[in-house]
Amino acid sequence: MRKRKKSENNGFNIWRSYSDMMAGVMLLFVLIMCVTLFQAQKSYDESIKERDEKIAMQEEYTLEILAQQSALEEKEGQLKDQDEQLKTQDEKLEEQKQLLAELAAKLKEQEATLTQQQSDLDEKTALLADQQAQIDQIIGVKAEVVESLKKEFSKNNVNVDIDSQTGALTLDANVMFAYDEAELTEEGKAALEAVLPIYCKVLLEDQHLPYLAEIIIDGYTDTDGDYSYNLELSQRRSLAVAQYLLDIQDQFLDADQISSLENYLTVNGHSMANPILDAEGNVDKDASRRVEVKFRLKDDEMIDELNKIMTDAEITENTDSADNAGNQEKSQD
């Protein structure tokens, strides 16, 4: 009995040990499952957290990218505006280059014009200098002749009315002729004998003769009467003076001088032209009735022509200056 009871107790103990072992195994399994689940939950939580962090980071990156894209678009807009500005500036620059090219062409043309004008001016200056030298020489010769006439009359104590500039000798017709007559009076002949030999000898001297062109006798009347009648009267009076000069020329001139006088002598009548006026501007009839003896040098016409050339040159220079000023204003515009 006791053996069976002992055997049953042994069997019960084995079963109990097995149960305890299985319980332990189950407990271990549960523990393992709990640990596994805990670790899985932890891993899941970590994954969720990592995912959230990544999502947050991605959103942050997305915002940064959007901000960068917005900044990029803004910069692209600025670059586009700058490109348009550069294009506009390039167009303006091209226009300015074209304008500068046109101005350079005009400047080159103006330089050529100025060069030509300078050349013309130099040529005119040289010509005018030469002409001025000739004028100075001519004026010097005329002044010398007039001075010689004055000295010779003064030397012979002859008081005459001689023009200091032209050398014209004025003879009073009231002394030489009766009123309305053309025949020399004795008093007139005496006056002519006193002045004509001195006047003609000075003009026909060797130092003056090469420059002499004419010895002129001009007759004038007063303003009374008919012009045609006075023209004839003035011509007859000047001719009477010239004829008397030719009648007495052999008394004071040699043969060569006589030939020269006949070649140079000219007679004119001017009627009532160029009357003499008094201080109040009225015609002085006594002074207007006169005979003038004068001379003309060969180059008197040249002086007139040179004066005309100088006047024309001044007008041309003034015109060129005005044109250049106008061209400069246009260039500045």
C-alpha cells in the first residue's frame, strides 16, 4: 500500500514538475512576447517619431525650397528687367555710336573746310600783304609828289591852294576869265605863268615820271544856267588853260619833258557838277567857278581795285564767320 501510495506521489510530483516546467516555459514565452512586443512598440514608436521628424524636416525643406524658388523667381524677374534695361541701353548706345559717327564725319568735313579756309586765308593774307606793300609804296610816292609841289611853290614864294591829300591845284576862274567867257584874261595868264611851270616841272621830274599817268585840267562852272551850256563853257575854259600851257611849255621844259606833257595832258569839262558849298551848306557860286589842275599816278586804279578787294575780303570773312557760327550751333543741337 505504501509503495503504491509512494508511486502515486512520485507520478504526481512528475506531473507537477512538468506543469511547473510548462508554466515556466509559458511564463518565459509570455515574457519573451512581452519583451518582443515592447521592443516592437518601441521600434514602432521610434519609427513613427522618425517618420514625423522626416515629415517635419521634409516640410521644412519644402518651405525652404519654396522660399528659394520664390527668391529665384524674384531674381529671374530682376534679371529680366535688367536684361530689358540692358537692351534699352544697348539701343541707346547704338544710337549714340551712330550719332558720334555722324558728328565725327561732320567734324572731319568741318576740319577739311577749316583747312581749306585757312589755306585760302593764308593766300589772301599773303596777297593782301603784297597789295598793302604796293599801296604803301603808291601812297608814299603820292605823298612825296605833293610834298615836292608844296616845297617848290614855297621856294618860289608862290601862294597857291593845293590839296594836301590829292595834290590838286585850284585856280579861281573869276581871276582867269571874265563872266560867261572862256578867253584868258591878262591877269589869268600871269597867274598861270606863275603856277603851271612849277607844277608841271615837279610832276615831270625823273623820280616822279615813272609813276605818272595823267596831268588833268578840269573846268567847273556855278549852278546858274543850263547844264549843257555850262558843260561847253567849262570845257572851253579848261581847254584854254591847257592851250596856254602848251604855248609856254618850251619856256620851262626840255624836248623830252614837252613830249611827256603832251602824252599825259588831259582836259575835261564838268559843267555845274561838284559845286563848292559854304559853311551853311549853300552853293558858293564864286568858289564853284574854278579850274583844277591835278595829277593821277599809274597805280591809282590799282589802289581803288585793292581797296575793293580788301572790302570784298572783309565781307567774305564776316560771312564765313557767320556760317561757321551757324554750323556750330547746328552741331550742338
